[in-house]
Amino acid sequence: MAGDKPKICASIVNNDLEAVKKVESLVDLFELRIDLIGDGWQEVAKNLSKPWLACNRRADEGGDWRGDESERVQILLSAIDLGATIVDIELGTPGVEKLVADIKGKAECLISYHNLKKTLPLEEMREIVNKQLAAGAATCKVITTARTFADNLAVLQLISGFPQIKVVSFAMGNAGQISRVLCPLVGGYFTYASIEEGSESADGQITVENLRKIYGMLEDVR
């Protein structure tokens, strides 16, 4: 994966389809944040021409879903019928292995972990990836919060430790922005970006346009 063109997944957090169309040519896939869009997310999904992943993020992992857990899962499953190619399931979801088994064959499973407070030691993050793989993940996502510059190094080292696996790993917050940029450059499957300023789905997220400019400049100096 390292050496390939850096892949960008743009997070859609509202129903502004005009803004989505403006960045469509710059991204590889979209993340549909069902928990943030709310009512009308299905209409947004029907208008996407790039591959997209369905995410209905739990509140305890940084999302805005406040309802019943079984309803949250059912909504995610319904996204497959609307064309979702990837479904994001948190590792802490009750019965995650059974849910993954239900999804397989219909869509890929991205199993995610988010730490909103800190970055865990590298060995603990490796254990999380192994648990995700054991649960049936096609892609493993480990997102932490950066408190120091060294936290960026830890999440990037996690990627290099699983060279044959699709891994997305970076740190949130302003202190973690460098890891967002470098994630796909060191072998990460893709990184996330916002559609435009003010529409970030997580702290420290960079816009699609700015991220592509950075990658363009890096390509120029190679």
C-alpha cells in the first residue's frame, strides 16, 4: 500500500449535496455519517457516485447517536441495500462477531476503535488490531487522541506493524494532524478529510482540498 497514491475518504456530515459534488473528483470514497446527518441520510446516499462507507457512530466513541443500540445497528444494515460498500462497526459493539458475519458477503467490514482521551501504548494498540482481525475485520481502524508529538509516531508505527492488513490509524486533535496526513503515506489504507471548513466530523480534520494540495506538494519534491 505504501507508495500508492494517498487515498482520501471524505466525511459527509450534512445533506449539502452541492458541497459533496465539488470535492467528488478529489476523493476516493465517502464516509456517510448517518448519526450526524440524521433524517434524510438515505437521499444523500442515493446521490453518491463514488464508493461509500456507512457509519452510525456511537456517542461513547465520538458520535452523535443517542438512540437504541439495536436500532443503530439496523440502520447500518439498511445502508447496505442503498449501496454501502463498507460498514463501520465499533469493536465494542455487543455481538460484533455475529454482526460482522451477517454483513460479510454483502459489504466489507471496517471494525473501528476510538479513544477520545489519549493514545495507548503501541503494544495495547496492536492487541486491539488483533481483536479486530479475530472478529472478522477486512479493515482495522484505530483512532486515538494526540497529547504529544510522540503519539503521532505510535499510531503510524501501528500501521507498519501490519503490512499485509488494511489499517487506518491516526491521532485526533491539532497535535495529531501530522498523523492524519502521513497515515496513507506510510501504508495506511486511507485517511479521512472534511468536505469543507466548518464541516469536520472529528477534531483536527483537514479539508479535502488542503489535503490534496499537501500530497501534491509532496509529490513534486520527490
